[in-house]
Amino acid sequence: VLKRHGVLAKMESMLLPMGIGAVFGNEDGTNHGGGMRKIASAISLASMASDGGSSAEGIATTATTTGSVYTGVSDSKKGKATPAENREGGLLILRALCEIVGRPAEPFVVPLLAAALDETSSSSGSVREAAEDTAVAIVSSCHPLAISSLIVPILFEALQSPEWRVKACALERLTQCAETNPDRVSPLLPEIIPKVTPQVWDTKPQVTRAASASILACCQTNANPDIKPAIPDIRNAIVKPTDTMKAIDELKATTFVAPVDASTLSILCPILSRGLKEKQALSKRSCCVVIENMSRLVETPDAVAPFGPLLVPELKKVAENVAFEDIRDVALSALKALTKALGHSSVDEAVASVMAEEAKAAEEEQARIERAREEEKQRAEEQASKEEAERKQWKEAMEAQRLLDKMALEEEAKAKQADSVKKDKEKRSVKGKGGKCQGCGLKKCKKTCLFYSG
């Protein structure tokens, strides 16, 4: 029924008038044009109605045409001509499909999670409430396999939105995913922690609280029993950097027995890297002890490879620059253990590898910056060319109008001159308008007429 009657196409045209690719965009350049374009396919959701009737095909064609092209308006409140009550009704239908139909409706409603999140920033309170309830229902009804492939990427893009309500709702839905599907969220921690941590320092307290709760819920999905008691302290250290050493002391007292995977490292490495930068030498020593104990139980070099640039340079600084020999020895021992975990035969090889990775990352970042500059330059040139063409067109139009006005004035002057000549000729003529003589009143004057000419 949803396919045949074009219901999905109608919902998309109401909730996503600019297409799913333009959702969560902003104008400051950080997420220009929306980030959903690289998640969703270029085909509109209405393409699901391909087996419907002619009316459904017409609606689908319209929705595809308007949805696949970004029009340049990024704010959720711009470009939405659909009344608030209509959007609220569409969101309520999505929620009903999730709660009543259940899992069979999942392929149709999960792609519209972006629309539900986007509507949480609506100026209408009823639409916001419906959008939040719909987002909860969609996440609750989704299959666990959709968490990593669709739900979490959509939530990551929602965190780039300029609207704080969208970010807060996305963080709450991430917490919901962690509570309902911990096995699916735990492998994603290396991606989740760097994305969610910056939201802790958002200017809105609602976003800060949601980010703190999300970090705690996601970290608690980690299956390593050794660090579970320290997770609340680790969360506090992420939220409040002054509590870093409290978390480090808790980890120092931990005996690592279980294998350490990438999920566990994503929780520990940012805190350890920050601890190595502390001024107190004893704090650096505690971090080195934790790193050494942790590195001995790393499962594979691939698991720790993304975190090598965080730890190796700082450990090398401690091993070379700290005044106390005991702390330098501990740092060197930790560096050797980490080098072995990274799969390198010597410390120099590990440092060289990390420096090469950092140089490669710097080159990639520089290339990205250059591409961004080129794109910005191209956009500026296109805008300047467009403005120049508009100015040229305006000048041509003004010149044409000036010529038309000049011609009109010349014609008016000629008409006035002709009328003046005619009136002067009439004054000098002895004949009237009917051709009769103004003296005798006859067309052919008599000999006795004053104006007789023979």
C-alpha cells in the first residue's frame, strides 16, 4: 500500500523538500550542503514506489526531481512550505508504522530518521514533540545490523547541524542505541568517542548533558571487565579535564587480564595522552605504567595502530626530557611495550613509522585544505562571474532603456514641431477646415470677395 499509493513520496516531499542529501547542512562551510549526501543514495526514497500506479509514479518523479538537487537553502526552517500540521501528521504516521506494524515497516521508516531529527528544530512545539517521539520509535524498531550501517552515520551527521535541538536529540538516540544494542555500539567506539567528545563543550547545557550521558552509555558497552569499574571516572575525565589524574590513578590500580581491543583503546588512549602532557612527573609515570600494562595485552597491531600517533611522541618526550631517571626508565619500558604492540622491532622504527603517518596525515590535511580553498575560490569566481554578467546585463538594459527614452523624446519633439507647422499654416491660409473661404464663405470666391485670386 505504501508503494502503490505513493505515500512515501508524499511524506518525503513534506518532510524533505530539498532532499535527504541536504539535511543537517549549514552556511558556515563546515558542513556545506548537508552531510547526508554521502550516506544516502542519489535516488529519492520515492523510488521505492516504482511498482505503483501512474499517480504514484507522478508523485515519485516530482519528489525525486526536487529531492536530489540541492537548492542552496540549508536551514531546516527555510524552504519548507508545508504547513506544520502536515509535517506533524507525517511524523505521527511514521511513529504509528514503527509501533503498530513493527519490523516489516523498517525498510521504509529508518531512512526517514534524518527527517525526524531535522524536525526537532522546528519552530512549532507540536512538531518538535512528534519528531522526538518518532525518532525514538524509529531507533527502537530498527534491526541491530542497521545500527552501524545507517543509524550511527545519520546521528554523526546530525551532530554537524547548527541547531542545538538536533544535536541533543541525536546524542539521546545514540544513548538509546548503546542501551538497546551494546554489542553493535561497542565496536564503533573508536569512531564514536572522537565525534561525541567535542559536543561536551557545546554552549548549550542541554547538548553538554546529552553528550556526557552518551559517552557514559557508549563506554559501558565495552566488554572488557578490567576497565568497567573505572568507566565513570574516565567519563568524568573526558567531561572535566581536571579529573584526568583521578581516572589515571584508578587505571593504575587496575590489573589488566583480558585482551585489549580497539574499543578499549579508544576509551583509554585519549585520557593517557592527556595525562602524559601533565606537568607533574609522577603523573607522567602513572600514565607510563598504565600504557605498559595495557600494551602487553593488545590483541593485534591493527587495533593499536590508530592510537600510535597519540602515545608514541609523548612517551618519547617523557623518556628523553624528564629529569628523573626512574621515570625515564619507566617511560622507555612503556615505549618498548607499545612498540612491540604496534608490530615494530625497535623504538626508532616505531617513531619513524609514527612520524611517517603524521607526515602523511599532514599532507592529506594540507591537500584537503587546498581543495577547500580551490572550491571556495571557484565558488567566489563563479559568484563574481555571475555578478559581472548581471551587471553587464543591467547596463545593457539601462542603455537600451535610455535609447528608447531618447527615441520617444525625439518622436515627441517631431510630433510637436509638425503640429506647430500645421497650426501656423492654418493661420496663414484663407481657407477654413472645410475648404471654404473665410471671407465669403464659398469654396470658389466671387469677384467681389476680398480674397479673390482670379
